[in-house]
Amino acid sequence: MSWQPSAALSALQARARMNHIIRHFFYEREVLEVETPLLSQAAVVDPNIEPMQTQHGRWLHTSPEYAMKRLLCAGSGDIYQLTKVFRHGEAGRKHNPEFTMLEWYRVGVTLRQLQHEVADLFARLLAPRYVNLPVLFLSYDEAMTQYAHISVHDAADESLSDLGISLAGQDLHLTRDGWLDVIMSHAVEPALPKRTLVFIDDFPASQAALARVEPNGQGQCVARRFELFFNGIELANGYHELTDADEQRQRFMAQAQGRPLDEHLLSALAQGPLPDCCGVAMGLDRVLMLQQEAQHIADVLSFDWSRA
């Protein structure tokens, strides 16, 4: 793909307008903008994310989450951050290893309240191209039942793997959660209604990451987290944050696979404590793709990975 200077400048202008909208949005709500280090002593332990390490042993952050939670433990109150983040190997039509993330945390709100706030922000960011966007809320089980015709809580592992193999066209020898991801990406996401902000929440407890696990009222324990989709693209990932320091350490140790644990965060959680809060992370380059009706993430970056 050849570099087009006019397109690069247009991307810069669109990004500047977007950043202005975001800052005004949070100024109205008295949410504090913060800045945290790009380099840290410990990496994210999520096995689905591969971080980048420097030759001096520091890690480029894949999200500002850990540092922002340390600020929350110190009493910062509601905070947000606009920052560059880095993830190894994520390059493609909708991915760039270096990308821009918006992340924010609201103290004392419910996950549904945060979802409505996310929808309000998207209404501003996507206007005037998209106006009066409908909002749809589905649980993970409802989405799977409606679009993949399978019950997450009742389906046997074999049923999930059979469906996953038929969708993927091959046996990938995955875990239950791995096949659920295949079904979600191949059957559910493409079938979601277009021009609609679709929130999918109450994920399986095994996919909690850093979210709380609680009963859902139907006898199952679920992860209190959500993902937002628009026109088949995942745009945001939100959590009712886990505040228990001991449980957080246990989850880190189960996922670490040799990576160092962030002892600064764990210490902050133990001493803080982390207030009852909900947080969300949003990939802004994908939002720009929708806003500009771009087909490739490189179209909304001044210099993508191949030209950096």
C-alpha cells in the first residue's frame, strides 16, 4: 500500500477532532485525565495478548489498566487516559501492533450505567455519519442462542467443538473457551444487526479476566463484563472490576505462564483497596475506521506498522 500524504493529513485531522470530542465529554462529567508510563517492570498475564519486551527487560504496556488501578487505589476517583499501547503480532486489516486506546474508570457505577455512558460517547464520535443509533443489550448466552443456536451453559464440550470445527473448517484442538471464541467470531459477530450498538455481557465465568464473577439470577455464575460491537467490529471491552487482592493474585498466577507478576498492582490492591468501580477500554483507530468508512486500519494512521 503506497503512502498518500493527503490521506495521512486527513487522518491526523480526524483524530484531532475525535480527541477534542473525548476530552470535552469527560470534562462535562468531571472525569480526570491521567498519564501513566508506557514501560513497566511487569507484563500483562492474559495468555491471549502477547506483549513486547525491550532489550533492557521492561515491557511496553498493552493497556494502561494496571497503572490506572494503582491510581484508583490511591484515591484518584473517576479517571480516563488516551494513550498508545503495543501488542506483538497483531497486524492486519483491523489490527496494528501500535494503536491508540481510550480507557476510563467510573467509581460507584453499575456495569449497565457504564454501558449507557459508552453508548453516549459513541453517539458523539460517530456523528454525523451515524445518527440516532439503536442500542441492543444481549447476554452472552442470549447472543449464542439467537445467532449460533446453542446454549452456552447447557452445551457439552463435544457439541461446542463439533460446531466450532464446522465453522472453522478444521479441528484446531481448542479448549471449551477456545471453541466458544470460534463460534462467537464466526457465527455470532457477523450476524449481529448492522448500524446498531450491540452490547454483549455476562460472559462465561471462565472468561472473567479481571472482572467479577457473580450469580446471574438463573443459577449460573457469570463474568460481569461486556464487549461492544458495531457493524461486525469489536470496539470496546468493559468490566465490573475485581477488587479482591487475593483472588487477583490467584488469577494472575494461573495465567502468568512464566511472565512476571505486577507486584506494584497487587500491593496497591492489598493496601488500597480498589474502590467499587467499572472500567472500559476502547480501540480508537477502529472507531476512526467507522467514522471515515475506511476498509483498512492503515487508512486512518499517518504511518502504519509497515511504514513506521
